Amino acid sequence: MTEENELRNIAKKLRNANGFSPIPAIHDEINGPEDAYKIQKINREIWVTEGRHETGFKVAFTTPEAQKIFGTNEPVYGSLFADMSFPTCHEIPPTKMARPKLEGEIVLELGKDLPAKKISNEKVISSVNAFYVALEIPDGSFIGEFNAVDMIADNAAAAGYVLGDRQLITHDTNLATLSMEMRQNSKLVSTGNSSACMGNPMNVLIWLQSALAKRNEGLKAGQIIYCGSLVPIIQAQPGDSFHAIVDGSGSASCSFTSTS
């Protein structure tokens, strides 16, 4: 296990890094995912003491293909903050993110607290009272190649998010069969299905609750959970606009200010 002071030094290095000032990957400096989550938690706690408000979590690598690419056998999570949120249809200036990517996601909203202990899948599922059609805009802190351990330490590259239309959960809601179209500059560029999110976005929440409970953390009513992309990730460019549409559930959109 890496010494606490070393973890804090790496955490500081990551707080000072971003897409504009990237650093080399740090996975060789620490001992695996648990050290990485300790680094992430150090920074999360510092950000909260500085006045940032946690709004929920994002989960990445929710498909076997993504996990294989980044050298892991499970997803990873990071924390979301209120200052990462952009209104739908908003234009994002280039000063906000250096290398933004774009993902189309389903986001769950919790109506009940979830404890920091093992509970039934049914209790986890029953905690969800609504879902959103949404966009996520990751922007990591590394230059060159990196893996899942780096992603964890870097708060899963959480940088921005857009909540679109909101739908209440009813007895008829089936989150496993939602189909999404992604349009870039009005052109259809990809389609996807919510089954890409571990078969069902609810399974992502079940995994997250368990992963947090193992680290003595729970979830709170009102928090949002980003469940992984339904469509292939896109590298956003200045001047691009994006519109994610889910039939019967709504849409979310954003654009990036042109530099010309």
C-alpha cells in the first residue's frame, strides 16, 4: 500500500492538472484501484471543503469492450459537482474544457437515501424516482496513454454534464430498452441502446451502491447517477453542436463555442 503522504502528493498533482495542463499517467506510482480511489476521495473531500457541492456520481466503462481497453474487469466511478452542470441547449465556451468529449447517457435521480451497507437489489431499484436524457462531457488530466487506475484517481475524468428532459419512474418504465440517436451538427452520427449500460442502467446503480458501500459511502436522495454512454464517445470540436434524442423520453443538447 502506498504511503498516505505519497497519495496526498499525487492528489495535489492531479488537482493542479487538467486538460489544459495534462500530466503523464500515474498508475506506476501507486498500488492499483484502491490507492486510486483513496486519491480520488482526498480530492473530493478537499473540493467540498472549498465550497463545491457534490450532486452525484458518474460511472464509466459499463461495457466489457471498454473495460478490456482500459485494463479492468469492472466499471469505475467518479463524483459530480454542481459547477460541472450546464443547462440543456447551452453553448460551452472553449475556456471551460481543453479536450472535451461527448457521451449520450441515461441519468437516474434518487428519491431515497441508500446506506453504506449491503442491501437488496430491489431496495436499490426502488430508490429511483426519475430519469433524464442527458449528455456527459468528460475531459481528463493525462497526456499519452492511461488506464482505469488513472481514470479512478482523476475522478473518472468528470468535467461537465447536461441534464435534458426528465421522466418520472412508473410501473411501465423499462430502462433496459431505451433507444438513443446522437446528432452532431444536425447529422445523425450514431445510435445506441440503454442495454449498453450493464444490460440496464439500474444494474449500474446496483453496482455503484455496492462499490461505495465497500468504501463506507452511501448515496443521498436527490443525487444523480450517470450510467455510461449509450452511443460511441465523440471528440467534440469548437463549433460543434450535439443533440441526443430518446424516443418517448425526450432529449438533451449542447454546443461548443467556435474559436473562429
